[in-house]
Amino acid sequence: MRTPVSNRALPRLLLILLAAAPLLLGGTASAAVGPAPAAPPNPVLVAGTFTAYSAGATAVTYDKAVPEGARASVLVATDLPQWAERESGRPGAEGAEEHEAMRELARHKGSGTGFVLHVGGLEPDRDYGAHLHTKPCGPTGDDAGPHYQHEVDPVQPSTDPEYANAENEAWLDFHTSPFGDAITGTAVEWTPRPGQAGSVVIHEEHTHTQPGHAGMAGARLACINVPL
């Protein structure tokens, strides 16, 4: 049985991470796609433009609800306080609020992982689901494999809310603005196992939570390679 989450600081850490995200996501080069290194960089930063699948593509679309030319950026930061302490003094950064967010995050004790997803150019004013998946993007959405789970459900596909939930997985559901953009994030107590998480998949609807349907969010519309 999964251990309940007890770290009450995580919601505040997420707010701080979201405040700092524009500092890091703006103008970030895409991360290389390929086998995950033994020790990924921290934070992991990926930015790409959605295209049809090709080998080495960063962002892949499978449906017109995520049109070619739409954009996505993903930030994954592990060991949050130590990461923030380093980034708070990074030269050339812009924005006093973002710097203060970094310094505040650095003061917190403990560890965990923060995920931030920023999208632009999607359909306006609609719900999408998004989750961390186990494999890289491929020619079809199914190639990304199942959701990454900190404690893996012995029954697959996993629809048991004891395992398929926003604390044991990384859920990044969002609602787009009238302009088709959105930013969303989540923070969890765990760190992904190296080489066992490979992408963020965008789905057609928000994620269900009821038994027998937990973790489901409809068709897989697009995929962003995020090698962890």
C-alpha cells in the first residue's frame, strides 16, 4: 500500500517553482533526445515546437487539437532546495520576483521534484490532461508507455486510485486561455528513478480519479520528450 503524502510544504514549493519558471523556460534550448544519462542535469529543461513524428523530434503531435507549430516547454527540478540555492545566484537572470522565489525555495529543507509545463498555440479555452510517462515519444501516442508511478501498481493498466493518483504520479492537467496558452505545475515528494521516465504526454481531457477510471484522460494528443 502506498505511503500517504505528509509533506505540507509541497504546495508552497510548487508556487515558488512556478514563480521562478519564467526565469528558466524563456529562451531555453531543447534537451537532447536519447538514452537518459545516469545523472540527468538539474533542472532538466526542454523546449520544442510540435511537429509530426520524426526520429529525434522533441515535441510530437498526433491530433489537430495540438496543431503543428504549437509550442511546449517542460521544467523538471529535483532536490528542490539545493537546486534553488544554486539558481538564485545565476548571472544574467531577469526579474527580482523570480530571484526572490529561488531564495525562498532554497530556505526549505527536504527534497522532492517539481514539474512545470508551459504550452502555447493550442486550442483556446479548453481542458487538456497531461502526465509523466515511462518511455520516449514514438510514431503513436501509445509508444510513450504507461504513466510513471513512484510505487508501481502490480495490476496493469493501472486504474486503481491507490496508485493512479496525483501524488504517486505526476499530473499536469491544464485549461488553456482564450489565446491557447497555459502554464501548470505539480510537486511531489519523490524523485523519478533514472532512466525510467521519458516523456510528458498531453491528453484530450482532465484526468479521472474514480475507481476503474483513475488516471485516464482520453486520447493521447501529443508528446514531449523529457529524458529523466
